[in-house]
Amino acid sequence: MLVKIKVTAHAKHNSLEKTTKGINISVKAKAENNMANDSVREILAIHFDVPINKIKIVRGHKTSSKTIEVMD
């Protein structure tokens, strides 16, 4: 399943909000050294109740708009 997300790094707290266009995620981690992407994967793994290794960033490794694949 492919999911479009918008990420806000260096936020006050971690959060996930569903919208009509996809999912908005705010993470405390800075957008440096892949820390924000790792936090996004952790949050999505909890949300979809899958192991973190089943969450893959398909597009947008270095941007705030990302396409994520959730594998079964």
C-alpha cells in the first residue's frame, strides 16, 4: 500500500494527522542524518501496526513530501 505523507521536522511533539490528501506527521527529530525519516518510519509502524522494516520510503528522502510503502 502506498501512502502520501507531509512531514514537519523539529516540531514540539510527535503527531500524526489524517487528511483528505494523505497523512501529516510532525516529528521532534531534526532533518539531519536521516533522523526525521527514522522517526517517521517508527510513527507509521505504530500507526499501521507493522514492524518498522515493513515501512519503506519510496520517494522524498530529502523533502517534506514523501511517498511511503507499507508492506504486508
